[in-house]
Amino acid sequence: MPPTGQRRRSHHSEHPSTRARWHHDAVTHARQHLTQVVAHRGASEEAPEHTLAAYRKAIEDGADALECDVRLTADGHLVCVHDRRVNRTSNGRGAVSALELSDLAALDFGSWKSRDASGGPRVEEPDWEHRPEDREATSVLTLERLLELVSDAGRRVELAIETKHPTRWAGQVEERLLLLLKRFGLDAPTAAEDSPVRVMSFSARSLHRVRAASPTLPTVHLTQFVSPRLRDGRLPAGVRIAGPSIRIVRGHPAYIERLKQSGHQVHVWTVDEPEDVELCVRLGVDALITNRPRAVLDQLGR
């Protein structure tokens, strides 16, 4: 875990309407059990998801870690894009796997954030302004560039990388990921607890590929529903971190307690509401993956 120090506070991310609902109990618990705050696709409430702008904002806001999704382009580059297609988050169309990096680099992944769902201008602008002249900030983000950003952060910032499946490239995603991590000296940590990088997936097969190639690289099994087969708190072989949805935490708190009793870490997604933060902290959750890292850090008294 990164050391806790004096963090820069941003008045833009404090919302009076929600701050009134925050309780001191959560702060007390958080100090007893340091909960890692992970920026989901960057500070994605404030800036366009998976862009350099969003990740720079998350680091500035004091996030302990950054979360990203990776997909493989037609010419073999890992890029940070959540959806199978680029339609929602860019001004282009098509599947990431069918486009080359140069095709993606020509698209704008930022201006959609300044519009509402109907295509008109947003009534309330986020704490971010689309600047067409700063193309790098809202261009497609490669995982390589994100790793460079983390390396240059000036403090320890961890990275949680989710492999998206199913994909036409099957095991090539994990293969390219591990090759890239090796270039940065991150593929084979001495011990899992020392690693600033972890690999997450809903696919147990994907995690198995990673474990087989890099046994000390920590892996996270993401789940949207509680599997009857794993309800007793077990995880797929070799996996030590559970990644349940906040819906699971709300509906099955005893399951979270079983995971903890089994010696597993628990990293929960996506935790934006103050009452959900409180619940997770009360249950001893190790990491909160959130679109609002600065607001959550404020709630935790950090």
C-alpha cells in the first residue's frame, strides 16, 4: 500500500449534498484498516474514461491505484477501452479488435464527456474541459503510455489491469500484457504483496494463463453474481483476491465475511455512494474501485 501523506484536496470534487450523508464511523474504521482507493477508468466522473486526462486527474486527486480495461487492436497493441466497440466513447465506430492503432489514434475519445445523453451540451460541466488542441489527453490511450504515466507519478501508484473476454484474440491478450509488463520490470515481482500491478478478469481461464506464466503476479477474480460453487469463500486455483460487485456486497455481506475469513483480499467495484463506502469499510474491504476517487478519499478522512 502507498504511504499515507498529505494529499492535495480538490474543492471541485466535494459535493455538499452528499457530504451531509457521510458519517464519522466510516472514517474511524478506515483509519484502523487502510482501504485502498482505486480510480475506475481514471477519475471518470470528472474526465472521459480511459483517457490520459482521467488518469492524470486521478493521480492529482491522490488515488492509491488506477484501474483500466485492456483490449488488443488488430495490429497487436494493448489499448485502454472498456467496450468491445468504440461507438460509445469516441466519434468513431467499429470493434477495437478490427481496428489498427492508427485508426484509433485518429478518433476523439474526449468530446462526448461534454455532451449529455441527447447529444446537447451538458447543463452541469464536469471539472474538466475538452481542449481539442491537447490531443494526447483525449486520444486513445495505450497501456504502454499508462504505464509510463504511473512510472513518472513521483509516488507509488498501483495499477489494476482488467483483461476483457471473450475476445477474438484469446490468449494473445495475456501474452502481450505479460511481455509489456516485462519491459517495465513488472511481470515477476519477488512476492505478490510487493507488486504494484495486478491483473483482473471475470474469466478464470484468463487468470490461469497469467498465473501459469507469472506465478507471483497477483490476480483478481471479478464477479457480478455469487457462484453457488464458490459461495463458501473459495476462489479459482491460485487466485488470492476477490473482486465482487457492490451489488454482491449489499445483498450478501456474509459472503464478504467468508472471503475475509478464508484469507482473501476483497476489491469491490464500483463504489460511488457514501453509504456503500461505509458498508465496505465496515466489512473490512481492502480496495474500493470508484469513479470518484477524491470524494471517497475525503470521506475516508484522507
